Amino acid sequence: MNARAPHTTALGMLLLANFFWGISFPLIKAIGSAHAQLLPASSTWFITAMCIAPRFILGGAFLWAIARRQLADITRPEIRQGLLLGASASCGMLLQTDGLQFTSASTSAFLTQFYALMIPICVAVRARHWPRPVVWICSVLVLAGVAILSGFNFRTLHLGRGELETLISSGFFMWQIFVLENKGYAGNRALPVTAVMFGAEAAVFSTMALLSAPSPADVLVPWTHMPWLAFTVLLTGFCTIGSFTLMNKWQPAITATEAGLIYCTEPIFTSVMALFLPGLLSAWAGFNYPNESLTWHLLLGGGLITAANILIQLRPPKPATP
């Protein structure tokens, strides 16, 4: 049997997870637009919480239903890893969302992917060994690709509240990658870990929704609106259950450096989905959400990110020792 077969399968599954995450951005935008129509007095925090909390409530309920037998004998390492993943993802999402209120979307998109550069630095410090030149080349290629995709402008960058919060959120997303790479959790099963992760995130964002709602009853209003409910179910099925289960199951088969690079393909899928999905969603739900256009940013930025991931696979990094 080919020794690289599990590694190659893991790369394919993580690309599929990024494809699902690429769908999530137009869906979340559509959910937010539908919510704003239903409850115009909603704050941005309430809209954000109601975009995030339901996907983890529904996703967690589904996983707890299908994984009852595995959850009956869940182990302490599985609980610990699930809580760590839930904490890192929740902190990252909260800081990223708040930071977006104080900086541009392009700056947020660029700084969020900064873990592609931070991971090799952390690995070098941990191993006391400088990464190979190809790792740095790939990291720079990925960051350049993300900058082009997002339309980021270095001349307008300044480190204010939004930029600092986004950089810190990138650190939490990096922590999530390292938690999955940790060989101490090698025997953990993906479904129980993901179910605990979803439960933690559901608790965090449900609390946030209740605290930010104009009135407690408003948290139930979107659930009565068919387009909002349909978009939320799609977001839960593909972009939450599908993507995070794939991530938690297959990322341990590759190194953190490879994971940081491959997760940067998400903006490519998002840009492709934005070419046609907004028009389909808005035509059914009855709000204005136009499609984006094909530009040289998608072709060049996507090309650089793809080139980086191909280049790193010519000589992939060795897995970390326990």
C-alpha cells in the first residue's frame, strides 16, 4: 500500500472542508440580510450571534443524536480536546467579528490568514530548528495570494483596535490547528470531539444572542422565517457538520504547517461561490445581494495560493514527534 495514501486522502478531505467553508460566507451574508429584514432594530452583535449560534445548536444536536453510543463512553482526552477546540474557535470568531467592526473586510481577510506565517515560526521555536526555505516561500506565496484576493492595501494598514483583534483571532485559529496536531489526542474519535466542540460553541453564542437581543422573544423570530431557516439548515449541514467533522478527523494526518497553508484555500472557494450564489439566494429570499464579478484578483491570488500548496507537497514537512 502507498505510504502516502492516508496523507493524500487527508489533503483531499481538507480541501473539501474548505469548499464547504467557502459556501458559508454567502450563506452567512444571506442569513444576516434576512435577519435584518425581520428585525430592523437588531444590533450587529445580535445578528452575528444569530448567524452563528443556530448552526452549532443544530449541528450539536445532530451529532449527539447520531453518536449516542460513542458519547456514552466518551473519554477524558476527547472531552478535553473538544473543549479546547470550542474555546479556541469561539474566541477566534468573537475577536474576528468584533475586529471587523473597526477595520475593512479586506484587512480582516488578510490578517485572519496570518497564521500561515505564524505556524512555521512556532514550529521552529518548538523544534529549535529553522524551517526549510520552501516553507517560508510557501507562506509568503499564500499571504500574497490572500492579499490579492481580498484587495488588501498595505498603504492603508494601521494597527488599531480592529487590526489587533483580528491578529489575536488568527492566533486562536492557529491554536485550534495545534490542538488537532497534538499527538496526545491521536486516539480520539472525531464525532465525540466535534460534538463537545459544538456544544461549547453553542453555549457561548447562545448566551451572546440572549444578551444582545432587543428582547428575549426576538431570538425566536427568525426561526419562523422560511428563507432564514433554509439558509441556516444549509449552513449547518455543509459548512458546520461537514467541514468541522472533516477537519477534526483528517487534519491530524498532516502537519500544522501544511494545514495552515491548505486552510488558506478557503478564500478561493469563497470568491468562486460569490460569482453566482448570492443571486440565487437573494432571488428566492427577496432581498438585494448581487453576485460578484470574475476579476484578475481571483485568478492571480488563487494561483499563488494553489502554487504554494503544490510546492509544499513536493517535499512535505515531517510530522511532529509526540
